Amino acid sequence: MRVCIIGGGKVGYYLSKTLMEHGHDPIIIEINEHACSRLADNLDLPVIHGDGTLVEILELARAGGCGALVGVTGRDETNLIACQLAKKVFGIKKTVARVNNPKNSEVLKMLGVDITVSSTDSIARLIEREVETDAIHHLMSIAGGDASLTEVFLPDDFKYAGRSLAELEIPHDVVIVFLTRGQELIIPRGNTVLLGGDKVVCVAKNTAFHDLAKRWNLTENN
């Protein structure tokens, strides 16, 4: 998935690096020329020098082709404006804003930002769990935030419909707890068959969700 990142500081740098390692295609917009040179020297990705709150700079970054925009500058107002432009001008489906002042979190949400977070790890997990695909929905964080109880919705055209759990590739760090089919609750066994429309509830380490979405062909790029 192509992700536009506004801000090339430490958060933007490590977020981009993490997303690249997981097979995504980030592009960074950074207003500081020296920081742009440093990013270009250390990361194999496009870096745009400019103000991410300007339409012409977002156009230069081809923001309209991105699945998500993430504002991670040190200024909440900059992150907010970039997210608003992403939605209203470029039709980007998901926006994520780093919140430097926790008091601003609810305000940013009221003004249209989809997700507000305050750490690099949280942003990376949300990109993979909620931005990459609408099929995976976070229900509850557990184990100090390192794992989650999550619902995976299988689309009607689920590629592996009719196959049993024993036949499917399930990442080592994912455990299926139960699934629902309409009003029926099913406790899974190896011979349990998955169908389109099923909702699969699982416990998994946060690092495993990208792998699950990829193996089950649930990413929006597929």
C-alpha cells in the first residue's frame, strides 16, 4: 500500500523504515531541506521537500494515489491540516495524526482525523491493522499493548472460502478463538470450514496482522 507521511523527523523516519520492511510503499514530505537530504541518503524511498499542508506539494507527492496519509510532524495543527486536505481534496480513505499534546486528540477526531496516536509503534500497528484493510478490526489490546483481540471479516468473495482451518496458512503468532456465521457461534477445530461473510475473532501479536492479511488475501491491494 502507498502511504504518504508528513514529517521526516525521527518518528517519520522509523515509521517509513518499518512500513518498507513490511512491504508497503511510503513517500515522505518534509519541510526542512537538510532533513530531506538525510532521509534520501538513508532510505530508498521518494522524499519531497515542501510543506505538507499545501495542495501543490501533496499533488507533487501524488497523494491521490495513496491509501493513507499520516501526519507525524511536531505540530498538531500541521498534522490536522494535512489530514483534512487528504480527505477533502484527494479522497484519501484513511488519515492518521500524531498527537503531541494528548488534550488535542478528541479535537482532531472531531475535525475529521480518523485515528490519533502518540507513538511510532502504535502508528505502524494501526497502519497495518486498520488502514491496510477494512477487514481487520481491533477489539481490545492485551499483554501491555503487544497483542490484540481482533475481529477479521471475511468478504463474500473470500479467496479461500470452503477450505478448512487445517488447510489455511495461519501465522504462528495468531490463535483463532471463535467465529460467527450469522447468529451462529462456532468454536473452531481443524476441520472447521471458513465461508465468505464469516467473522473470525483471534488473538495475535500486533506484528502478525500484516502477515495474516497477506496470507488470507485480505489487503486492499489484492
